[in-house]
Amino acid sequence: MIGVAVLGSTGSVGLSTLDVIDRHRDRFRVAALTAHRDVEGLFRQCCEHHPSLAVMADEAAAHKLEKKLKQSGLKTEVRAGSAALREAAESPEARYVMAAIVGAAGLESALAAARAGKRVLLANKEALVMAGRIFMEAVREGGAELLPIDSEHNAVFQCLPAGYRPGTWPRGVRRILLTASGGPFRGWSPEQLAQVTPKQACAHPNWSMGRKISVDSATMMNKGLEVIEACWLFDTTPARVQVLVHPQSVVHSMVEYDDGSVLAQLSNPDMRTPIAQALGWPDRLEAGVEPLDVLQRGRLDFEPPDPDAFPCLRLAMQAAETGGGAPVVLNAANEVAVAAFLEGRVPFTGIADLVARALDRLASNPADALEEVLALDRLTRGTAEAELTSFA
């Protein structure tokens, strides 16, 4: 039995992970679960999976969870805080760690899993966006197995030569083609985008995701973050990564080889496919996903992204080229901006404006060590919060 720690278990990726594990209880057991504040969600999961450890980032929520578990007679240990998240990632009972905590909050626990030599199923792209060099060094030094969970990077991984391990540029490959759905506002004018509501931005046409990731998809910042992630995963530069808008979300990404071949990974848009691939690798597992009916799909379309309507993608590409502290600033300012948009404090188009201001002021700051990364993250958040007053 392979023990699995699911970090961020009550989020969309965490729920999909537990669904796949449920289908293979003869092979996997849940060793640890973590959540932020969702007491009821984590309680239900503990009742179903009986993990040895349950962690909540919020201490008050942890006390509530501990009380409910004791009343139910469950022996799951409850812990709280960032140190406990790292403990869950390092748990000796867990050979595999699903790193699915959204945003910068997931960085330290993902690093802990890599340093502990786990099979790291990386759904938290911020670990690579903020601290790519540090994270990849931790993977190498810890002897970890790194398997990407983002559907695009997992698709690339599936299209690479047998035996490939993330961290090096694969031999014989010319470039990577990352596909993007275009989100719910593909083809909209800047004037239309200025009127977008949070409800509209969270209504993705193809994928079921959390609110923050849904907004990132709508601005195409998500794709920009994925370009930075791809550069670290596959040891390349932005010049070798092309973004294509593919509204059907059936081709999850492609790899172009030196001999002219282009390999693509296709499946229905369901996160259980990359999760099952990474849990089972190098084997294949049943994931509960409906087979892709290519005849029913009929056609596949591709087009270039619109940089004028979606400036977040351009900002992310520039941050990828600049390197250093620029990706840290990009990510932190975007998290502040998206949260403010969801709270009605800035317009949809204000997300890119806020990120651009932060990059202009702070992108040259160093981020070579983890302490510098975390300090720059805090500085950027404070700066971005102060800038929000200009939108009032």
C-alpha cells in the first residue's frame, strides 16, 4: 500500500485526487490531509479515509476539527500552521505527496516534500514560479520524483521520450506547445472586459476549478504562469515555449521534435486524467474519466492569443524573460489583484494594471535564496495592497 499525503485536499484538485484514490484502495491509502479553513470538508474526508494526520492552516479551524473528530471517535491527529503542513509533506507514512495548495501558501510544503525525497505530484505551480531554481535543486538533492499535474505540463510529460525525468531539456525536442482554452472571454474587446463580473470570470466553459484559478484562466495569467513553470520543469527558455489558444480543451499540449513530428496528448477536460497518470506512473490507472469520442468532437481549432485583450499573458512572458525576482513579484501582485477583484475592489482589467505597477517598482529585487523569495513576496503584497486605494 502506497501512502499518499494530499495537501489542499478540500480544493478541486484535492477532491479529484481522492476520487482517483477511492478507485484504487487496494493500491493507495491516505496518510495525511490538509486544508485551510474548511472544517466540514476535512472532517468528512477524515471520516472517509482515516488519515493518521490532518492539518489546517488556520489554528481556530484546527481546534474545531479536533473536537469533531474526538466526538466521532476518530484517532486522526490534528495539527495547525505552516510547520504542520511541512510535517504532513515529510510524513514517513507518505511516499507520494499531492502538492495542491493554491498560491504562495503551498511553496514551503512542496519544498519539504521534495527535500524529503517523495514522489511529488506538483499541482502548485507557484512553487516553480516563485522559486524554480530552489525547488529543482531540492528535487535533485532530495532524490525526489517530480511529476507535473497541471494538465498542460502533464501532457508535455506524456509526450516526451520514455524514461524522461523533469529538470533537463529532452533530447530531440525543438519546442513545447502549451494550449490554452482562452477562458470565458475569448474574442471579447477591452471595453467588454472592463465590465466583467466575478461570477462571469469564475464560469469557465470547460474546466471545473477554484475561484482563483478560474480568474487566472480568464485573464490568461494562468497560461503565463505555466510558461514560467514549463521553463523550470523542462530546463528551457520562453523562446522554446509557444502558447496556442485551443477552445475545445481536448489537446492539452504538444511537443514538436527535431524530425518534424508533433506529438499531442488528448483527453476530455478532467483533472483526474493527469492525477491518475502521475499516481500510477509508469503504469496507467483507471481514472473514472469518460473516453474521448473524437468523432463526436468533430473539429479542433487553434489560434494565437490576443496580447491586447489579455495583457497578463504578456506581463508573465516578460517576467519569465527577466527572471530573478520578477516572477515572484508577478505572482504575489496577481494574488492580491485577483482577491481584490473577487471582493469587488478592482475591475477585471485592473488586475493587469496592478501587476504591471508592481513589476515596474519591484521586479529588479533579488530572489536567489528562499528567505529573499519570501521577503519579496511580502513586500510585493504590501505594495500591491497600498496601490488598491487608487481604484477606490
